[in-house]
Amino acid sequence: MPTSTTKSTDNILSHKTESETTLHYNSDFLEWLHQEEISLAISTYQTNKLFLVGRDTTKHLFVSEKSFDRAMGLHVESENSFYLSTRFLLWRFENALAEGQIHKEADKVYIPRQAFTTGDLDAHDISKDENGNIVFVNTRYNCIAQISEKYNFKPIWTPPFITKMVSEDRCHLNGMAMRDGKPRYVTMVGQTDRLDEWREHRKDGGVVMDIQNNEVLAEGLSMPHSPRYYQDKLWVLNAGKGQFGYVEDKKFVPITWLDGFLRGLAFYKNYAIIGLSKPRHERTFAGLPLEEILENRKAEPKCGVFIVDINTGNVLHSLEYEGNIVELYDVEVLQNTKRPSTIDIRNRDICSFIAIEKENDNVEFKALSSLEDNNPSAYSSQALSSFPTNKPLPKRPTQHKKPNMAATSKEAIKYQASANISLQQVIQHFGKLTFPKLEQLAKTRKVNEPLMAIIAHNGQHQVGCLILEALPNGVGKVLSWYIIPPYRSLGIGKELLIKAQNIAKKVKLQGLAMDYVSDWTQKDVIEAIIDKQKWEKPIVKLSLCKASNDSINTAPWLKKLPPLPLNMEIGMWKDVTEVEKKVILEKKKKQDWYPEIVSPFQSPHLISLDTSVVLRREGKIVGWIITHKIKEDTIEFTGSFVDFKSLGLQKKSLLIHLISKAVNCFLDAGYKYGIWQIPQDHNTMFRFTDKFLKPYLISFTEQKVAYKPL
């Protein structure tokens, strides 16, 4: 019988949560979530947390962590709805996003829509019966109960040995399994009828009972939990022995042992998703058989979620918790969900996240888009005047009609344009109808104005936008090209590009150029359109690298480095004097000793002084790594240079020292992400990244450039 709790692998990754807990997992676990297109919901009453765990777009964990007082039982009704029991409320969550919508990277946002006040019943497992009634384990009152609209609860079954319904946990009734739409099986720690008497039976007094006829189906268990009826079997966790198995012929049949106190069980296909907790050294958990079992196996108890093959008992994947969280209660599977999140009820998020139901039960797009970063606004303040025009946009009107979301046919789409619009006007009126975001671009470089804009609309609702910039060399650059999800696959993108080409010809531009990144979700669509429009074949311009604080922290060369040459030292850019900066510039004029692309004087107002470093030889600056703060949690390593020509030293050693110093400064400064770009012709840095940095990246993509002569 299998007993291993982790699959053998050396590609362990980590994710640090808001509650100072680190989640450890491997790429196989991420790939499993991706292939199955599922996410996990995990509750822990120990720290009052609800975790929703999926995979983000950069092949890393996507974790939503929110606080709910004594978060315990979970029940998923559908991919868009689930329930959670807490200390005195039972919550119903509903997904507020329409299909295809994204909010801050999440593809599902579960909003607490309804709360049933139960009082402090120590509610454990919950579910919903065939009649739509919410049923749950009322542990404090030793019964299976139903939500009541008028009262705190309605008892529907009580163990036959319980003589009185009082607020006393007499048998620790804790688990419930549904069958044919009704509560059918329960678990309890002991068949006892006095307050806390069950504690004396934790080692072997546990039972599984059929509530239809009050028949004991299995006994002699140690703190059984989480009964579930699945694939014609009654599964259960024999928590006090770390066993997972099923009940058959009045016996519990274990199929695997795990290194922890088992609690929380869900199924998906042939997978069992099992929650593990570390035993507490207090009266509830002390003295259980699990202690001796772990000691004999010389195993450390674990906290996390383990995925087990129900046919073999083998552990396939795991998600382990390390830190403040040492106990979990329940786990559930969210199907057809990649990146789930929920809203914190303790701050303004719950006040400002608004979704409006329409007659056809679809979410009105505008209600959400005004609150998120990734989707465009539902409609602009004013349609652009008919092409061509050089008139300024009128002022924003004070009232609008509701957008017509039904007009999604190709024939309903009209196009308008302006060849003379300012950057500020674009951001003000169409900022959320742009991708990449022009507001962010404007913070990193000067944009040549005026811009050219082509807008697609269905009469009153803006559905797509393409923005062109005229470069000094006579080429028009596509700065942004975006169509909102409900209107894709109608040929709008192609029409926007064709009209952009026509505008470019009318204003005598020599050609059009466009940059895009290889991991964009619409990359294949972009390439298909420009290929049909006879653009030249795209070429790779830059390699784009991204590391997280967690991923790069594991690089061994950060702490084990050969010594620097005696006449060399590494310092901070913030300590470089004005005289030294002048020397660098004067030498540049005379010798052109570094490429302009790695100049340390780019965007000086954005330089991150606590992460930019310099290399000195005998007191003279001979190299540097300059970083820029591009977001609150992100810095960009924008310029790395060592004057190897004059030094004549081993390149790898000096680069490792310099980068190690910059990365350690990045870690100490508390930034979450670090990014850098490698020009295609920067062979030294490309080889260095490929050999020493690539294993610790969370994404490695390519920026491509496409061109069409006009």
C-alpha cells in the first residue's frame, strides 16, 4: 500500500501568501491544474482564511486569499457558485464575471451574495439537497440541520443515542456525505451522550453511520472525517491514523497513508483531493495513533493538499503549506476555472465591485469594466467624428444610454476615426479600450503626438480600438490594438488594421510597424491577420525575462561566489558622485566605450537607487547594473554593462558578482517582480541569462516586430 506523500521531483517552486505562509509545489501540479482547467478552494479555520488556488498566465500559482471568521465547510454547487460555513454565518458566493471577462487577471470573481445567520453552531460539512435546501453538520447541537428562513436552524436528523438537543458537543458529529440528493452518511468521533465525552474515544471510537436506518457501517476508527459518496463507493478519512480509504462490508479499507491529520476531501475524475493538517499538541490531537505512526516512519507531519489516484493510492501531486498555517479544514474543486478570486468583505472592494444583471441573465459589461484593469470601458463618452477629421473631441456628455450588447453581428459594426487626437484624449476617452495600456506606456517614454485613432462601435457601444503613432522616421507604429471579448471573431481586428493602413497612406507614411509579445493570448490571431495583409515576416527584437522574489531567491550563486579581484569592489549607484558621472560621459564622447542601450543615464527620475549597483576597479567605474521602478512591486533591470575590453578579465565571474549584488538588493528592497530585456544582438547577456538565470525565471518570452511597407 502506498505511503509516500510527495512525488519525487527536484523542480520545487514556492509562493508566499499574505498570511506569511509559503506554498510549495512543483510544475507538475501546475500542469495538472492547467490540463484539467480546474482550481481549488481551501478553507482553514485556524487562521480564518479562504484560499482560491489556480494557475496564472506566467506558469505560476494564482492565489486569492481572503479572511472569513472560522472558515470551515465548503460546497461547490456549480463552477459559478459555492457555499462556505463560518462562525455564525453561512455564505453563498456567486461568480460575477460573464464568460470571457477578466478582472485583474482572474477569470472568475466569486462575490459573497447571501449570508444566512446561523449563530455559533460550529457548523462543519455543508451541502445542498435535491429540493435546494442547504443542509449542514451542526456539531454543537449534535445533528444534521437545514437552513431556516425564520430561525437559526431546523434539525432534520439526530443520532439515536443523543437524548437531548442542547448546545453541547457530545459526540463530535463532524462529517456528512450526500447520496441521491439527500444527506445519507455521517462520521462522528464517538457514540457518546455527554459534553466532550467523545474526547475519551479519539483513538478508536469513531464510526461511520447510515442515517437512513441508523446503521453503523464502520467502527473502530480514529477521528474519522469528510465522508463522501463517489463512484458507488463511500469514501472516508481515518484522520487519526492518516489513512484514506473506503467502507465496504462493515469495514474501513485504507488505500494509502499520508503524513498528517486528514481532513477535507473532494473528487475529480479519478483523483481524490485530500487536505492534511499538522497534529496539534493539545487535548484534541494529542495521543492519537498518528503520532506513533509518524515516529515509526521517521516522517515529519505535513500541512497541505495532496492529490491521490483512487485506483492505485499513489500520490500524484501536492501543495504544501509552510509557516503560520498548519491546519486545513475543507477542500473543493472549481471546474472550468483557471484563476479564481473573491472579494474582501472588510475593505472597499465589497462596496465598489458592481455587476448588473440584464434581462437575458448576462452580466452588463460596463458595470465591471469600469472597475478593472484588463477590460476596456463599455462605451466611450463620445464617438469619434467620421474619418477623416482634425476636429477636437467634444466634451464628455453627462448622460448615456445603456449600450446595446445584443448588436454583435458583423453588419452592426461601424468604424470612425480621427487623424489628429492627443495622447491625453485617447487615455481619457478610450484608455481602457487599449492594449497594451497607453497610460503605462506614457510613463516610460515620450509618445509622438498627435495620434491617429480608429474606433469600432455598434451604434452606441465602443467595441474596438486601434491607435497609431507617427515616428520621426516616417513609419507609423501600432501602439494599441484591442477588441473586447464579446466582439472577437467578427473580423473587427482585420478591419481596424485595414483602415489604419488607409489612414497611414493618406498622411504619407512610408510603412507600418508593430511590436507584440509571444505569450499574448491573441498572438496567433495577430500573426494570422498581418500574414493575410502581406506584412513582412515578424522577427525577434528582444527576449523578455521575468523573475519573482520567490523564484530567483533559490539561485545558488547568490550566496556562493568566487572572490572579486583585490583591486575591484561593488557599490551602489546612489553613491556615484556628479564628478564620476561626468567622467563616464566624457569617456563616452571620446571612446564610445558602452552601447547607448545600456547607458546608466536613461530616465534618471525613475532609477531605483536601492537596487542599482556599480563596479569599480581601483576606484574607477568600469561597469554597472541600472534598474528602474516601473510599478510599486516591480523593477526593471534596464542596463547591464562591464567594460571587458579594457579589463581583460573573465566575463562570467564579474557578471555573476554584479548581478548577484543587484538581485540581493532587489530581494532586500521587497519588490515582488524583476524584469529585463535582452536585445537580440546582445550575445553576452543572452548566453549568461540562458545559463545562469533562466532556471529561476517565471516567464521567458520574445518581443517580435512586424513591418509593412506602404
